[in-house]
Amino acid sequence: MRTFCSLSASFAASILFAGCSFFDPSLYQDEQLEDFPVADSCDGPVPVPVVAETFHGIVDLSGNRDEFNNLGSCVDNARTPGPDGFIAVPMRVGEKWHFHAKVIDGVGDPALYVLDSCDARSCQFGAGIDICGSGIDEHFSFISPRDTTYIVGLDDKGLGGGRYDLLVLHATCGDGNAEHSEGCDDGNRVPGDGCDEGCRFELAAAADEHEPNDDFTGANRPILTSGAGSVLGLLEGRCDPDFFAVQVPEGGSVSVQMTTRAGSACAESSPASLLELVDQGGLDALGAGANPAGSGCPAIDGEAFAAGLPAGVYYLRLTSPDADTSLPYKLSIQVVDAP
């Protein structure tokens, strides 16, 4: 069961999007939250409140106006005709911040985004999230590319607006506290002990995916033996992308086959799915897998676009375009050294 729906240029290497994930309920502690008056405008006479560290409060957009109604440069569903609210967040280069808008009373259709300036056109691809739909939460993480203060917007696609439990979190890998956007945190940044240097959960051979793994900072990291291994998973609609991290040697290549959990070719009538190899920035796809003849599931050919890669950690991103998809799968992964 998935209880919180949260997905992804100068921003492209530092932003990630994410969708619907299962979160440990303890990540939302039982606390009496206070109302937080976000700004009605990010520019002009209305002051924008500054959030310098982790914040958790109730935001009501119902009395706000609609400042931005087209965010096509950075979110999937560009039209956001409902009211907006804004906060300012000072960040330092390399810091990871996580933003989560939890819908209250099932009313609201949120979009979240980070702006370089008070101009919707400054919201670049990947710097926002709006994939899950009405009544469902949205969340995403942002790794700051420089020292500056960003404008963070919460928009409602519904004309009347909604109330949200808004979390603004400065996540710190290695402090021993598993937080939103971290698959794990064992108090160190040493790989090989079940939790790697980026607080990504390390999967044993042929193990099931570990949720949440719906963005690259929270990607699962399968353990590969002699460059080969597999992982089992389940795609549950467009609100549930799955990410897996793989280490590639200098000049190496990656081949991936998606099949049924039993390892058989998927039926041609299988729900639509997309398998991509994503660069080390975690956002830009180097290419998408093709469906082999007779199979309804994609595969990545290491000789196509996934060969001769610079050394580093790359990501396999699995998504589905349909809201109601339920697709169990197995990924077989092969990383090959340079010839």
C-alpha cells in the first residue's frame, strides 16, 4: 500500500522529480502543526517568508490569488489556474532540500516548483513536480547548484485552492536519521554495508525494490556480481516511478532487460512502460529502451546509447504513463567494462 503520493541545463544536473511513494509514517511525526501564512505573491508588497531550515506547517491557499498559471517550462501538467503561495529558502551549493505537499481532507491538486527568480519562465525543466493528480500529494528534491535564495512555490490546480501539510526539509545524508528523500541513513557515508554513500538502499541479488525509490537520490542500488544482477519491482502508475543506481567503469556499457517477475518475456498487451538510462545528474535521459519483437516490455541495448560511458553512477528510470498501471517486473542488469 502506498500512503503518501509524492517524482527528477543549470538545474538539470541538480533537480529531480518524484511521484507516489510509500513512506514510513514516522517521517510525519504526530505533532500539532500551526498555520503558516505563505506569501500571496513572490514579488511586490506582500513579504515572502524565509525558511532557513527544516519547516513543517499548514498552508491554506484558498484566499490567495493566481500569480502563475502556466508552468510548462518545469512541470508535466503545465496549466495551474488555482491560487499560489510562496516562500524563500536560502541554500548553499550541494545542499539537498526536499519539499512535500500533503493534501488535507482529500481536497486539492498541488504542484510544487523552485524558481531562480520571481518569473515563471525561470522554472526550468525538472525544477518542479505535478504528476499525481487531484487529492494526491506531490514531492520532489532539489540539490542546490550554488549559494543563493530560491523562491519555492506551491500552486493549486483547482480554482478554489486547498489546505496542505507542507514539509520543507534540509536532508543530511550520514546523520543517522532516515528522512524524506533518503532510502536509508545508517550514520555514515560508506558503501557496501546496506546503505551507500548517498543514503541509497543497497539491494541484495534478486531482491525486491525498497520503497521509496522514486527519485535518483533515493534510488535503490542493486548489488551486481561480476557486473551482473537483477531486481524485482512493481510499477503502480504514473505516480510511482522507480529508480535504480548502477556504477559504470570508464568506457563501460550497460544492458538491461525488463521481463515478468518469473523472467519470461512480457506479453505484448502488457501495460505501457518506459525504461530509460539517466545521466549522473539524475534527470537527463541518455536514451530509452526499445521493445524487442514479441515483448511488451522494453530493453536497453548496451551497444546503442549506453556504451563508452564516462565512469560514474548512472540511473535506470522506470515509469508508466497511465494512472492505473499495475505491472510487476524483473530487471536483469549487465555492466560491461570497456572493450
